[in-house]
Amino acid sequence: MSELVVIKSFNRRNEALVVKSLLDSFGFETRLSGEESAGLFPNSPIDDLDIKLVARAEDADKIKEILAENFDIAQG
């Protein structure tokens, strides 16, 4: 099994879902950690939900390139 690394942290569920969807369309296998909690309170004003986008370590550099090109958010 491959090592998993955190690529990016989010405090907005919708932003995390959009980024995950983009990466899925490129064929990367990613997961969102902490998204379940954010879904319990979708209209909450909480700014520090700490949703983490997780992917395989070997995909991290390519994913960061894609995020930089599409969202200008290469660093987590």
C-alpha cells in the first residue's frame, strides 16, 4: 500500500469538493479527511473545519502542479 500524504488543507467544504473533483477527473485517487464533520453543519460559520485532501505520496508533486495551474494553491 502506498504512503498517503496531505496535499492541501481547507476550511470550506465546497472548495475541498471542487478540488477533489478536479483531481478525480485527472485520474488521481484522493480522499477528504474531516469532510464528514463539515457535512454535519453545512451552514455553520466555523472557519477552521480543517478538511484535508489526502493522496498517494508518489502523486503529490504532479497534483501540486495541477493545483498551481488551475487554482494557484500549490501549497497546503
